[in-house]
Amino acid sequence: MKTLDRPMLLWRVVGGAFLHFTLPAYVLLGLGYCAAGLLSGLTFAELAAHALTYSAWFATGYLALALSGTAAAVLLDPPLRRRQRRRAERNPNAATQQSYQELADALAEGRARLDAAAVSQLDAIAAQEWHHEQLAFQALSADLTKVVRTSIAAMATASSDRREDITAVTVAALSRIADGLHDLQMERSRLDEGDLRTVARYIDGRYLPSNSAGDSVY
């Protein structure tokens, strides 16, 4: 599950990668060191005698590499994020794509982690029509994400006797979102019908023959 509005910091990714690959790197380099030593004529006993020295050199070198890589990531992270923000601002579909993704994530996470009553409300929300290009629907998808993720967090830390109350609060919040979505759809339908009537009046005035006044399409 994604954390709430918490960006993935580049230096954490780089530092975690170095930490994750410490043992594999130690083993692989150690095998290479042993192979080079055997090819140069060293015996296994001599290689074993150099094990401590090899470990010390590996620890020093790997630590220096990890620190330098993490420090570089710290320095690179702010300009990279600024570039991403500028790219998103130049993308006219960025808000639409984000709204679509927020809805998809909220539905997937809620269905996987919430109780059946809340999932039923999510299914009802998913069955309705969304127009992510509109600001009102974008705000609604963001609110849905907040409800789902805060509910999941509350359920994860709640005692068994509090889960029912948390589910009730979640269902009520999701029901309000479903009502808001329905209202938005009704408003859009009303506006679409109004546009049709406006066009129909225009057609009447532009094309209706003077001797057919009773045959108006409007």
C-alpha cells in the first residue's frame, strides 16, 4: 500500500540498494579474489590467511562507495524532483491521469484491506461513471483515496472491538462520496441536455422553412 503523500526519496533507494547487495558483493568479490590468487600460485592456506585483510579492504571500500553514492543521491534528488514537477505542469493531462490512478489505487487497496460492507460501497462507486478531466471528479477521487487509506491505517491499529465502529464510519464516508458522485453525474447530465436544447434552438432558427413553423424540432 502507498503511504499518504510520502515521496520515495532517491537517497533511501540508493542506500537501501547498497545495504541489500552488501553480502552478494562480498561473496562475488571474494570468489574473484580467490580465483585470482589461485591463478597466481597461492595455496588455500595462504588465501585463508589473507581473508581478514580482504574483509577489511572490502568493508572500507564498500562503505566509502555506499556513502558517496548515497550523498550523490541526496544532492541529485531535489533537482530531479523539480524536473518531474515541471514536466507534470507541462503535461495537460497530468491531473486527469493522477485522478484516474488515485481511483484505481483506492479501489484496489480498499477491496484488499477493508471489510465487506466498505467493499460493497467501493463496488457501487466503481460502477458509476467518472469524468476525470473535470476538477470536481479529480477532487472526489482524491477524497476517496484519503478515506480508504486513513481507514486502512485505523483498522490496522484498532482492537477487535473497535473494528465494527471504524467500518461504520468508513461506510458512511464512502456513502457520502457515492452521493457526491451521483450529484456530479446528474449535474453533468443536466448541462449536457441544456447544450442539446441550445443547439436545437440554433438549428430551428437557422434551417426551419418559413412555411413549416409548426415542425420545430425543439
